Amino acid sequence: MIVTIDGPAGTGKSTVARQLADRLGFEFLNTGAMYRAVALACLRRGVDPAADAAADAVAAQLSIRFAHHRLLLNDEDVTEAIRQPEVSHAASQVAAIPAVRARLVELQRGAAEGIDLVTEGRDQGTVVFPEAECKFFLTASPEERALRRQRELAEQGQDIQLEEILQQQTERDDRDLNRTVAPLKPAIDAEILDTSHMPLAEVLDHLERRVRAVRP
Ligand code: DC
């Protein structure tokens, strides 16, 4: 069984997806981390992450895999490295390249074969797993999403102004929403959930109930 969770950054998607997978005993796939891995490899090699052919040539040479919730890029653990702000920016650039997307979509489908999976991203319900039995699309107001991001960064010791976070977030949202391939949008059969005023446990309870109604 496949459960898809899509939506913009800052909606609590990753945390919800990981914990929902734990509750259900399913595997968990964080597809944003895969775009981040390609972006990191481009930056390290001095390749422009917005240059279609060059970025795809980098992607073609990579081994990207997850082990125990860590992301391994050519067997190096890059779980923390891919969270840097410059990688976030570059990830939204490589994610707009059709050839890179085609490559990662293939990896994602391969990873789902024969297992029960909760997968999160932007296009999981629309493009990658259109046949998924349970689809969710999480939203939250831009201010609430930026606030959550600010708190997360503060926990890592980084003190960033809210305006700066909002500005970068708007820029990335625009790119994700307006790209020609697999733009960020809910699948027609996805349940849309505004998490602005919902505590994490409430979101999780709701999603778990929905999934168990399909697969008791
Ligand atoms: O969820 P995230 O912030 O880690 O995602 C990083 C970038 O990758 C972001 O710009 C959206 C993009 N992305 C995508 O286009 N498709 C996905 N399935 C997952 C992420």
C-alpha cells in the first residue's frame, strides 16, 4: 500500500510522514532529500544547479540511497549537509529540470516496489504514484510555515530574521508552483489538510484514521 503526503515546505510534512510510517509499520521515503542530494553534488562539483544538461550529467553518476533514515550519497552520509540554506535553494533549481525529475521518479518507484510505504514530496500523489490508495496534501499559511522554520533553525543555533525566511520561502514556493514539470499541486483525489492551527498529534491521528479505514 502507498500513502502519499505532498505539500509545500514548513507544513510539518516530513515529521508527519515519518511518524505516520512508524505508527503503521510502513517504510518512509523523503523525496525532497533526493533532490537535495543532487543539488549538493552539483554545488560540490562547481556545476550550476539550474543548467539542465550539466546538472543531469551529475545526477546520472550518483548513487543515492537511504539507510536507517540517513541519506547516503555515493556512500557518504550527507543527512546534515543537505539541510544547508544554499542546498535548499539549489534543490528547487534542480527540481525544475525534467531529466533530473525523470531519473529520481524512477528511483522512487523502484524503492516502493513490493513494500508498504509512506512517501512525501511535491508530486507523489499526482505524478509518481497516481494509483496510491491514500493521498494527502498538507498546507499552512506562509507566516506559520516561516515561523516553524525559524524555530527549527533556532534549535540548530541559527538566529535568522523572519522576513528573510519568508522571502526565501516565497521564492522557492514560486519555483515549485510554476515549473512546467510536476508543479506543486494537490492530486484531484487527495485530501487537503490545513495544519496552521493543528498540533502534530492531531494531524497524525487524523491521517492514521483515514489510512486504517482503507487498510484496517
Ligand atoms: O521538501 P524539501 O524542501 O526537502 O524539498 C527540496 C526541494 O525539492 C524543493 O524545492 C521541492 C523539491 N521537491 C520536488 O520538486 N519534488 C519532490 N517530490 C520533493 C521535493
